[in-house]
Amino acid sequence: MELDIEIEDDVVTRPRALYHLTDSEIGAACCEAEELLASYGIDRDAAAAALGISPITLKAYSRGVATVSHRRMPAATLDRIRDLAVDAYWRAVVGAFRIEVGGEDQAHLTPIYTAHDHTGLVRARHPHPLRMREIADKLGGSVRVTWAIHPDVKVPPLDAMAALRSRWRIGVWQLRDQFDHIGRNDVDDVLCEIADCDRYSLWSFSTEYRYWLQQVTTSQVERLEAAVADIERGDEIQPFESAVAKAMAELEDF
């Protein structure tokens, strides 16, 4: 949320999000998504059809801000074209993780993982566990091993940074679910405030596509989880105080 603060010399200052895309950067992000799609054989016409817009409109979104035909791409549309692009990427790189042997019923020498939603329904399959973790987290679900040569193969543990990203995605799903339940429609505003970002940058905190990934911090994840806990208790979201700040405050009381 932006606040206008008037001071004596009439200068107006506005808090700027830490991750805030300019119009030029929004257009560049659209171009990057189109280029990634094109590299996997999905041209502008096909991308526009998938987005439900005209190719001319999509072209206008990627034009330079100084051009007459430039249009600012809505954040939701940028999210969707990025989703299309990373889906194409992960489909294309399946071969890098799989070695198939045998005849008609080919076996995969690489473990295959499945992403399940919160009801247990299989939503995706892929040999890369982080990709499945991303999809499962966004659906409030889990990752399982579908196939492996050795029966003791498990879903590999996450490193510290991946674990934070997973906690963030799970928290986002929980907060959205709670907001839907109570009929609030400002969840994106709350998430942007927690992450200190604008709506155009929010998507980047939840992706496992390395080149567009924005790493969340422990503080951001803790703020999100605290907000989820507040809503689940039926409370308004309270100002967040980290465990370190609480400990320091308690020391000051002595």
C-alpha cells in the first residue's frame, strides 16, 4: 500500500517496495517470457491464445514504454505468461533427467515424482523433485515417489534455501485458503506487504525456475506464517515481531 505524506516544502514521498518493477522492467519480463516460450516452439499467436488475449495486445505489452503502442501488462497476465513459459521449460528438460530402456513398456532409470493437491489428487509428474514440490506446495499438497529402481528411494530433503521457498508457498496457499473462507479479497495486498514487494514481483517468490527466482528470507516467511496463524485464530493480522526482537524486549524488562 502506498501512502502520500505531505511535508512543509510540498515534496511528496512514497514508500517504495523493495522489489518494485518499473514499466520498462514489466515489459522486459514479458519479453523474457515470450522468448522462453519461443525457444520451445510456442509463438506469440499461441501464447496469446493461451492467455485469452489478441497477439496485438501481447505485442503492445512487450513494446518499449516510449512507443505509442505500449500498454502496461496487468500483473495477473504477467503471472500467467510466466507460468506458461516455465511449464514449457520443465516439459522440455524432462529428457535431461530420464533414461528410458526396454521395449513397449519402457522403464525410467530416474525416479519419477508426483505432485498431489490437498485432496490427494495427482496434478503433475516429473523427474525433478523441486518442480513437483513447487506445484504441490501451491496446491496445499505433497510430493511422492511414483517410480524408482530401488524401493527405498525417498523424496530428497530440501536444502535451507529451498525449504524457505517451500514454507513460503505453503503459507501463501494457507493464507489464500483462509481469505477465501472468510470472503476477503485483498490477499495479494497482504502478501505484498509481508514480502515488501509490488504485485508484479510477487510471483517470483514462489517459482523454482532458477533465472526468475527471488529468494525469500526467514523474516518474510515468519511474517507470513504469523499472519496465517492470526487469521486461523479469527483475529486481525497483527504487527509482526520476530523471535529475536521478542527476546531482546524480554531482556529489557529485567
